[in-house]
Amino acid sequence: MGFGVGLRSCHFAWLEQHLLPEQSGVDWFEAISENYLDHHGYARHLLFKLREHYPIALHGVSMSIGSSDPLDKEYLSKLRLLCQELEPKLVSDHLCWTGIQGINSHDLLPMPLTEESLTHVCARVQQVQEFLQRPLVIENPSTYFAFQENQFHEWDFLAQLVKRSGCRLLLDVNNVYVSAKNLGFSAHDYLAGIPLDAVVQCHLAGPTDCGTHLIDTHDKPVPTAVWQLYQQMIEQAGRPISTLLEWDANIPDFPELVGELNLAKAVLQGQIPQREPLNQSEHAPLSTPIADALGRKQFVSAQEVE
């Protein structure tokens, strides 16, 4: 699909005036599934208007594929209807759980990487794929701790998930960087172990350095280290991979966003942006693409993630 950005409400008015690809400067858009399941107003109108000119990918944050709760059939029915109407190129969600007993935490919570978990997730992925009648794309999450019970590296877990369920992968390069820093593994080992032939999309973003941890905040430019991993991933894959820039807090104007996205094209030509190391911060914005229209900023302190 080329190079795209996430569709966010603060850019709606600008996009109405710059609707065509030659005006916007992007090849495709990724829309957060949950923002369009029940909303039939202006946002949905614009999404379908953009669909006339661009490929659209749907990216979910509430499927809770790793939860022990039964799959939410109401949610999946709404998602299937949206897919039938929109005809997205890809439908993705995260390797995580988001709630239990019907309560949504609105966070992407980690799961133990065990054989039991793998069997459980494979069965649920297959159920979703049969229900939606299309492959499901699974994204690697950002992680801040590991379970003692883990039996797999995350990349091996995802490789087995692909092999057993037939799903595809969304490789979030920033999440690889964040998780590697937080958990002390090698990001290069991750890229060497992940089945890149199954990767159909990748994400780029900028994290926040809270001292003891990096937080996946999507609120700043992509750091040099993430650009380097992106270059490595593309070189190892030996082919172009649809690339998306995520930005969910302190969101710049659309032309500035496109300027950052265009750096991905330069990286593919060997031109890696050299940027200052991330400044440490006592607070990290709680950026969520679902709440981007609420017009309020929330923060979490660095101590809360220790």
C-alpha cells in the first residue's frame, strides 16, 4: 500500500480540503476500528469518502484476543459489518488482552508466552478469521515486564502463531525497540527471528523515555534507533512493506506529519535521520487513538511504571 498515516479527528477539516492523494501526500490511511463501529456521523462519512481515493486498513484495540473471556460476538458482528461496507485492505489487532469479565481496561495488557497461551490464542484467531472471512493481522505489543512462566521469546511465539493459525503480522518497529529496552533483549535478534514473510504492515512511532522504562506514547518524531531497525527490517525482508506513522498525542499539523512519514522513504535510500537521544521525562502522555477527539490530555508518572 505504500506509506500511510493514522486517521485522526484533528486532521478531518484539513483532509476535507485536501482529499486526493496528490494533495495529502500519503498513500493510505489506517482507521481505528472502534471509532467507526457505532458512529454514523461526520467521522464515518469522511472515512468512506477517503475510501473512494485510498486503501484503508482497520486497526483494532479491543478484540482482546488473549483474554480468557469468550470472544465478544457483538463487537465482532459490528466489525464484520464495517468490513463488509468499507472493504478494508487489512484488519489488525494486538497480541494482548484488554479486559476480563466484560470490563474493558482500555489498555493493551501483556499475556504469558506459554504453550497454553499459544494454543488458546491460535484457536481464537482461527475463530475470528472464520467469522470475518478474512485473515487477521496481529501486532506485537509494547511490553514493560515479562512473566516468569514464559516459554517463548515473543518473536518465536508470533512465528508459531502464524504457522498454526495462518494469521499475518503487523510489525511495530517502535514496539520492538521499546520492549527490547525495557526487557533487555536484542532488537536485532527479534528481527532475525520474526517471520518477515508474514509481515504485511509495519508501524513507526516515537516513544517517551521515563528513565527506567520507555513508554509507547506515539507523541514525538521517530528516534534514530527506530529508523535503523526499520532499515534493517526492510533489508532483511527484501521487499517493500506497507509503512504507517502513528501519532496519537501532541499531534502535529498534517503537512508536518507527512514530512515525518517521508523520512521513511529516505531511509529506504540509506539516509537515516540523526536525532538527539530521547530526553527523559517524569510524565508520559496517555495517548489513545480512541479518545483523540476528547480534547484532553492525561498523564502517567514515571513512578507508575516502575
